[in-house]
Amino acid sequence: MTADSLRSASRSAARAQARARERAAARTAVLTVALPSVATLAVFAAAALGTTVIAPAPTTQARATGATGRADTPGSGPTVAAGEFNDRSAGQSADRANRSQSRDNLAERQQDAQQGLRHQQEAPEKAQEEQDRPRFVLPVAERGLSAGFGATSTHWRTRHTGIDFPVRRGTPVRAVTDGTVHVRWNPAYGYLAKVTAADGTQTWYCHLSTYRIRSGPVRAGDVIAYSGNSGNSTGPHLHFEVRPAGSGPVDPVPWLLERGLDPR
């Protein structure tokens, strides 16, 4: 075979191979476009036969986005129903109220315990104070008398029924005994305070300017009034009388001396 024959045969073989490749590429393109995939054919076939098809599990991306197609924001939690939220809030409020009530109860118990302890500590002191306090005192702090019991004068219709302390107006007047005080006005005695002791003895405080305690229990030494010049009086002083239970006025000097007090 000549050289020309060889070249001609080689060219013919090359063209044949090129046409074969072109036909193979055309068949591949037609199958890709026109024929459905195997998976698609399987779905169509199952639908036609009424068979349930199990969808493939969602990918991680699908699970993240959920049904709405939106991905959860970082830090977001599950949605809470309104009723569940209200129940939870009510429970939390009740817990806070219970804790607050418990703290209040504890504070009250602590306060009661402290008060009880103070009372226990103060009780002996008060008992000692009650034991040591005087049971009788002079009606005024200043001693000395300007008129005695039984004296006669044009100032009195009868004998003088008490003793007079020549003190200035506004001098504190003290209860001589424990008892109950009552006050009233009298034309002769002026503003008058009476203290009735437990045994019925009355002590009278007369010609007062004003009262400090108008009624109620008093103890010996309590200031009950202030001296003055009211009623039938010629000047500021305190007229003091002692009237035992069921008796008229007696001389206050011996009565006071018997109780360790000297008004002179």
C-alpha cells in the first residue's frame, strides 16, 4: 500500500471516531433532559399504586429553620403558652408572698422574744423600784407653815380645818398617798383636788391655780396640780387637809409625823 493510501485510510478512521463521539454525546443529552430520574419515577409509581412514601429525614438546615423557614435566633427558647405562663407567674408570686410572710413572722417572733427578754430584765428593777419608793410624801417640797389646824380668824367662818403652806403660785403640788384623784370647784376652797387612798382616807389640796391630773390613779409623789390663790384666799398658798374614812378633818401635822414626814 502506498503512502497516499495510508494517509487516506487514517483520515477516514479519524472521521469515523469523531462521528461516533458526536452520536454518543447527543444520546446522553436526550436522556438527561427527557427522561425523569429513578427517584422521581419511584415516587410517581408509588402515588399511582396508593403506596405511602416515607420522605427522607430533613437535613440539619431544615431542622434549624423549622416549618416557617426561619432559623431560631441564638438564645431563643421554646414558646410558652399563655396559660402556662400565667400559672407559672402566679406560682412565683405565691412563693414570694410566702417567703415575705415567713420573714415577717420571723421578725415578729424575734421582736417578741426581745421584748420578753427586756421585760425579764426590767422586772427585777421595777420590783426593786416599787419596793424602794416612798408611800407618803409632803404635798410641797418647801417646809414651813403659815397657819395651823384649829386656828381662828376672821378669814374663816369656823376653825381652820387644815394647814397652810405659804408657797408661790405655780408650785408643784404632789399626791401625799397612793390613790385615785378627783377634782372640782368649791366657792371656799377654790380649785380643789381630792386623793382617796385604799383605806378610804382623803387628802385635800385647795386654792389651786390649775390641775395636772383631773382623774385616775396616782402614786405618792406624782404632781397632780399647781398652787394658786383661787376661792376664799388672801394670797397664794396651799391649804392641805386630811380626812380619814368616815371622819371629818383631823390635824395633818400629827398624821404626817406618824408617817415620817415633818411639814414644819
